[in-house]
Amino acid sequence: MTTYAETIAAGLNGHGHLLGIEGLRADQISYLLNLADGYVDQNRAVKKTTDLLSGRTVINLFFENSTRTLTSFELAAKRLGADVINMLVASSSIKKGETLIDTAMTLNAMHPDVMVVRHSDSGAVKLLSEKVNGSVINAGDGSHEHPTQALLDALTIRRRKGDLYGLRVAICGDIAHSRVARSNIHLLNTMGAEVRLIAPPTLLPAAVERMGVETFHNMKEGLEGCDIVMMLRLQLERMQGSFVPSIREYFRYFGLDQEKLAMAKPDALVMHPGPMNRGVEIDSELADDLDRSLIRTQVEMGVAVRMACLHALTQGTLNEEPAA
């Protein structure tokens, strides 16, 4: 059985997969970010579309609800000229008892070029990728990975700070249940940033000491000297049991406000993958502060990054070796 890293790198000739950040080289990440940079400019132009994917078909197969991710993948594919089908679980045959593999085989018979898949189970997207002929992009699988979110976060940071290398980045909140956190940890470590995790012990993942990060249980200590502060949503839907005493207590100790942010660098920037729980993990005034908050920029970068991923996988360029 192939590993995630092998599956990510396996497909040449436009049939690669993007199942996670883990396994990508630094030059591959840089390539995707550079490609996305160009698409940012295109998306700000009057004419936003190209015919790069004319005649190609992209299926967005979402077994979990989504607003930002689904919309940005649809927009990305359409701006590249692809035919796009959005298939939501509520309207699919899986509600009638069809298995994930049955669905994959049915869709594969229609010869899509790319399938963008979101699923509640970790590993489900990899399983599906082994059953289809086209490329598969992981749009989030359980608490495992969400690679395009980490890439858009990286692009957002790079466009403001110039580089990721040497930055001190704090990821704060419900890390145990966050696929966004895992993908960001892989990417930031690969690109030479210093990663700090700030959370109560109940919301840290198992074996966190092997993730190449520093951990803190106190927000003010953890934020000291940080360049970037990434806040995460409390994922109550993935929690079984009591992980925090109360929402009020959680915000008191782990919610980001001006007082806690003052411990970071004076020019520190704030991020959040959304959806935000205002007054739970972040203060509304800070979330809307255009000088400190990058949250709206993250949404814009999402379309450009997903265009870059569709471009790279369909054109077979992600797996090319770096120039000597």
C-alpha cells in the first residue's frame, strides 16, 4: 500500500494527487505559491478567465458542508475554463446506501479530470484516489489534512512578510481536531518557520512532541515575540465529551483580544481559517481590524491557490524536479 507521500508524488502526466502537505518538498510548495501569485493578479483584473482547462471536467465531491472551500474551488475551476459539477452528499446516491467506493467508480466512469473531495473520515480521500483515473485534491478529510488551506495561509503570509523562513508562528485553539493545523505545521516546518502551539492540554493532539513544535498552555507566554497568530475554531461537532469548562472560560484564557496580542510583535498579524466564532476564539474588534487581521485576504488567496493546484495537477508540473 502506498504512503501519503508516495501518492502525492506518484502521478505524472497530469494525474498526480494533492492529498496533503506532508510529503511535499519545499520547492514544490514554493512552485505552487509562485504560481498562485500570478493568479492573484489575474483575479484582480477585469478579465479573470483563461482557457487553460477548456474541455476539462472538475467534480467537487463534498460529503461535508462547506461555503468558502466549495465556492472557491468552483470559482477557481471556472476561471481556468473547466466544466464544473458540484456534487453534495445530500443529493447523492450515498444517501441511498451507496458506498464511497461505489460513488468513486460511478464518477470515474464519467472520466473527470479532477475530483475535489471533502470527507468527514481521515483517509477517505486517499482511498478514493486509489480508485479513480484522474487527479484528486483533498479539500479536507476528517482531522487529517486540508492542504489548500495551508497553502493559501502561506501565500497570505508571504505576500505580507516577504518570506516564511524564520518567522515565529503561533497556532492557537482546538489543535487536536484541526486538519488545518496539521497541514500548516507540515508546511511551516518545511519552509523553515518556527511553530508554536497554544492550547489547553485537552485540545492538543497525541504525540505532539513529535511534530517539531513548541507547546504552550498560556496565551501570553506563547504569543511572546510571534510574527503571525493563527486562531482556530472550536470544532464542537468533532468533540465527544467535555474538552473545555465553558465557552466564557475558554475565551477568557484562550480567546484572542488586544491584551493578549500585545505580547506578540508590534507588527504581528492575525489569521483565522473560518468560520469564526466571534467572542469565542477571537474578539470581533480584532477580527475586523484591517491593519492587523488577514482574514479577508485569506479568502481572496483561496481562489488563487486553488487555481494554482488545478493548474499544476492537470499540466503535470507539480512533480517536476527543481533546476540544478
